[in-house]
Amino acid sequence: MKSYKITSLLIIFFSLVLMSCSEDDRVDKEVNILGVWEKTEVSIESTITYRLVFGSNNTGINTESTQFASGEIISNALSFIWELNDNEVNLYDDNEVHIDTYIIANGDQLFLTNNTLQLEKVSDDYTHFF
């Protein structure tokens, strides 16, 4: 009789545990790639800012700017086309040649797969770039 009670309690316990797991706990949240992602590296000689801007219609802009201690600034900007597959973002140039692949982590971090570059999402507003 005692083993019957223990078995019954275990069944009830595991049933409650399984019912408490919602589908949201098992499925990753949808990633919002739209917005501004960047990383800034500061040294004595310069400050370098890497920025990816993901806009609507799968278009984007990749910028890199360097401000030297002397005050001189050098920057460049390239447009790209992006494609999101789960947590992977592929970038292509205007001729549809693959440029880079990034992995999205925690919804607000981008990791370049062939490099140590990590960008943080700094804004959802990309409109002043387009």
C-alpha cells in the first residue's frame, strides 16, 4: 500500500511538472534583427566603431569608422542584403556574393562566425540610416 502511494505521488508530481512547461519554454523567441548593432574598440591611438544596420526589405549598411587621437576620422560604408535563417544571418553584396555569416545569441548579440567580432544591439530604430 505504501509503494502505491509513493507511485501515485510520483505520477502526480511528474504530471504537474510536464504541464507547467509551456511551449514558449521549448521554442526560441523570434529574433528581431532590424535595428543597429555595433561594437566600439578604444585604444590610446584610436577609437574604432563597427556598425551593422539591418533595415526592412532585407537591406543593410555596414560601416566602420576610425577616429585617431589626432582628431582625424576615416570611415567607409557598404550596402548589403541580408537573409535570416533561425539564429543565423547571412550577408551578401549587391551582386549576391556571400560576405559574412553572423550568429545571433541572446537576442541582442551578433557573433561573426570566422572572427572574434561581437556586436551588441544598440537600437531598434534604423530609419535615419535609410
